[in-house]
Amino acid sequence: MIRSILGTVGTRMMMTVMSLLVVMAAGHGLGAEGVGSVSLIVLGAAIILLVMNVVAGGGLVYLTPRYGTEQLRWPAYGWVTFIGLLGYVLLRQVPVVPQEWVMPVSIIAILQGLFNAHLGLLLGCQRIAAHNGLLVLQSVLLALLFWVLLHLDGAVVMDYVHSAYMALGAVVVISGVLSIRRRSSDEVTRTTALAPLFRQGIPAQAANALQLINYRFAYLLVERASGMAGLGLFSVTTQLAEGAWLVPKSIGMVLYTRVSNSARSREQVTLALTAVKASVATTAMAALVLILVPDTFYRWLFGAGINGLWPLLLLMTPGLLAMAASQALSHYLSGSGMVLQNALSSGIGAVVTLGLGTALIPTHGLHGAAITTSCAYIAALMHQWFVFRRITRSRAKDLLPVKGDVEALRTLVVRALGR
């Protein structure tokens, strides 16, 4: 248990570092416009993956012990391929990404979809170490190959595409081999797994779709209002800002482990409130560092085209603090079986993003996008806090720091680790 949790946290940290290295390489090699192009490719693939993960996503984790890997593998492969081809056709008609990127986006989505299916099978077999190791391997390969290709024969956006092909192709093969498992005696063999996969996947991906709108719809509006260079600058700002959630996400995961494995009690409420306070405090410190860092350092880090991050980070800070608190509350609600409330929270954030973004971004550009992001995160948190307060009878003053917070946080971690 201890190794699994610590390994997952370490994996998340490593992937965050590798993601920033990819942005750094793109900024220096391709400039702000190139960073924008890479961001749009990633977003296009993520949109297709939302539908792929209905069958090839988290539902595999739940169903693998019940059906076995082989009965789930082939429906997942077929669905990923079908949605990848359908996505290609639709992207040709709907201008989400420039037409020259439609084929690369579709191929990357298919490779990522296959990889996700294998990861789900591995988690379903409780092979957490293999799951985490493959995620790290993929992120390291992508960053390394991208850096190498950028320095061969001139830097172009296709260098990212080719590095993604190679990195994903390698881990798809390795994870495919590792996910092969003999059927155990208690696994179902007489029924198809496709219907259960849909039942498990549709609600989860509906929530993820709302969250993607909440997180990333502004990208499309920024690209249309400010061009690829503007999108590149905004995506760097977003990546830096979301890096401040590393600790809140880890705290939230530990809280989820604690809440989901015991009956609701006042002690759990106290732990959740402590997690909220710790998450907000650590994010505030990270945000302060990001704001105080001079633009000259960011230009050195990400390339000469990345200018003017300070006002964007400042405008995003209220939203970052809100989402830090949301990490704790959402994990508490999920652990209490109230997943629908988190989906509603994402939906509220998505509505704010669509409404405010459409109004502010065309006229106020990147500043409008940063304001939209903050408002969407705050709106999502307000719903979660309303639900949390109603079911726990907590009050706003409970969010003030108290003497026992440090001990409560230590208890949360120690008990979740099973010590």
C-alpha cells in the first residue's frame, strides 16, 4: 500500500517535470507559435480520447477482475480504432484543429487510446508498479525524442508528432505484452463485456467531457482571437499554473483512500477541511513563487517568444486557489459515493467557461481567457462547497487555520498509508 501510493505520487511528479521539459523544448525550438500548435494537437487528441475512453478507459479497471483481460482487450481495440477513424472524418468537417494536423491528431489519439486500454488492464490486475513505470517511460521518451528531433535538420512542429508516434508506439507494444494474463477460474467466460464497458464508461466520460470543457475550451477561443502565438503563451501559463496543483492532487488522493474505505464520520470531515486548508496554502505559496519570478527567467526557460506571463498568472491565481480547494472536496465527495455532484460541478464550470469565454476572450484576449479560467474554477468550487456544507453541516469559519491542523494532516497520511 505504501509503495503504491508513494509510487503514484512520484509518477505524477515525474510526468509533470517531463511535460514542462516538452514545453521548454518547444518554446526554444519552435517559439510561441510552435507551442500553440503543439497544444492544439494535444487538445485535438484529447477530444477524441474522451469518446475512446468510454470503452478503453477506467471501466477496464473495474471489469478486468470479473471478465479477464482477453475478453476486454478486443472490444477495447475495436472501439479505439473505430473512434479514431470517426474522429478523423469529423475533424475534417469541424475546424477544431488546422487541416494539416487532422491525420497526426487521429493517429496520436489511436496510439494513446491503445495505451490507455493496456494501462486499464494492468490496473485491473493490480499491477500498479508496471502502470506507473509505463507512464514515466512514455513521458521520458516523448521529452527525449522531441529534444533530439528538434536538433536534427531544423526544428518543425512535426518533430513533436514524430516523437509522439515513437514514444507511444513503444509503450503500446510493451504495455500490450505486459497486460497479457491467463484467465483465472472465477472470471466470466460466457458473456460479452461490451455492454458492461459502456455502462461503466459513459457516466465517467460525460463528467470528463465537462471537465475538459472547463479546463481547455478557452484554448480554442484563444487560438481564434490571438492566433497560435497567443495560444502558445496561454498554454505555457496554464501548464505552469496547473503545476501548482501537484500537492493538492496528492493530498486529495490520500483523502479519497481514507474516505472511501470507511463510514462517514466527523473525523473524516475534519480531515477533509484540513486537506482543503493544506491544499490552498501550498498552492498559494507556489502561485506566489510563479508570480514573483521575473519574465527574464521565463524567457530563458521557455524561449524568447514567451513574454508577459506575470499578469496572466496573477489573474489565474484566484482560480488556482479555488481549484486547490476543489481537489480536496471532490475527492471527499467521490469517496462518499457522490460522484454525480462532482459531475455537476464540472458542468457548472463548463457553462461559465462557454459563456464568459465567448464574451471576454474575443475582446480581451489572453487576459479575458485568464479571467474566464478563474471564474470557472471558482464557480465549480462554490457548488462543491455548498454540497459539502449541506451534508457535513460545516461552516465557513471551519476553513480558518486551527492548532490541530498539522496533526490532523499527519493522521490523514499515516492512516491512508496503512501504518
